[in-house]
Amino acid sequence: MTELWNAVDRYFASTIVDEDEALRGALAANAAAGMPAIDVSPSQGKLLHLLARIRGAMRILEIGTLGGYSTIWMARALPERGRLVSLEVDPKHAEIARANLERAGVGDRVEIRVGPARESLAAMTEERFDMAFIDADKASTADYFAAVLDLSTPGATVVVDNVVRDGAILDDPDASDIRGLRAFFDLAASDPRVTATAIQTVGTKGHDGLAIAVIH
Ligand code: SAH
Ligand code: MG
């Protein structure tokens, strides 16, 4: 099946997704730097872009920058005065991302904060965001989501990546990644501020999925 999934993703990419030279260049720079190819796919990046546009987001929070591929897609949805803050623990990733963002022309809209996301989030007492994308260490997903709830404006959109992982979400709740993801599902299901769903995806990144929530 994966060949078919890839072929359909390539068809989408060749028609409506519109990944440009700067985005392709970011992936090439990441590969050249030896970074893992765990970015969102082009069509998922475009989905993040569209969700930001639909929300009319002015302030976006990303947790997990890697080389800034998803960052570029979301930053390009911002109006000129809009801002994106992206949290990344690895200084080398942040440095590559910074260069990719400049090349994509969104460097002035994006601030990368280097350090453990947990600490960066704890320091954000005054800031508020109307969209968030959670895509860092999966074991901490529920903790990041809890923090994001407190930083959200009414009606904020939150996307959580990699919630399926080839179906692993169903097995082995003793693995810390899966425990973290399941704790996120439990929190999203029980917190009255959250309305959420999750969608399975197939394509160039295999079988995975993302959760989408609105925060009241
Ligand atoms: N959002 C990116 C992919 C992110 S990959 C994209 O789709 O293009 C996950 C990133 O989270 C990696 O760069 C990793 O270094 C970072 N990360 C892992 N643990 C972290 C932590 N505790 N705090 C902040 N970032 C972390
Ligand atoms: Mg991801």
C-alpha cells in the first residue's frame, strides 16, 4: 500500500499543494545536516497553513521546530504583523531552521526559543496564542497540551502531530511515547475547554494521524 499512498501524495503535490523552492530547499538543508526526515509531509504542511488562515491566526506557537519545515508553512499564513514562536531543544536544529526560515522570507515573523519546551512554556506567563502545533517529544504531549490550554485565546486551534504512529496508539501503553499520547487523549476528552477529533493519515510519512482541537 505504501507505494500507492506515496503516488497519491505525489499527485496532490503536483497539483494543489504548491510546495515551493524554499520549502524543498529546507528539506535538502536538513538532510545535508544529517537531521531525521520527520517533518510533516507537504500536504500536512499545507493543512497547517490552511488551518492558520481559517482561524485568522495572529500568534502561533509551535513545539518542536526541527529544521523549520512546518514552521515555514504556518508562518506564511500569518499577516505581516503576525508572529510565530517555535520551541526547540537542540541548538543545531534551531540554527538550521533559522537559516531555512530566512531563505523562505519569514525570518522576521518567527522567533525560535532554544531550550527544553517545558521550561520555555513555564516562562510564558503573559503571552497568548490563537493556534498551536505540538510536535516534539511524544512522551510530553499531554503536558504540552495542558500548558497550551492555559496560553490559548478563546477559539484557539490546536493541532497535535503523530497521534497514530502505525497504530501504536492502541498497543503498549507502557511505552513512554504512547503513554504521553494517550494521556493527551484523556485530557482532551475530559477537559471542558476542549472540543477535539483525530484523523488518520497515510502518505509519504506512512500511517499516522493528527488531532485537531478548538479551545473554548
Ligand atoms: N515540527 C517539525 C518536526 C519536529 S521533530 C516539522 O514537522 O517540520 C521534533 C523536534 O522536537 C526535534 O527537532 C527535537 O529536537 C525537538 N524536541 C524534542 N524534545 C524536545 C523538548 N523537550 N523540547 C523542545 N523540543 C524538543
Ligand atoms: Mg510530527
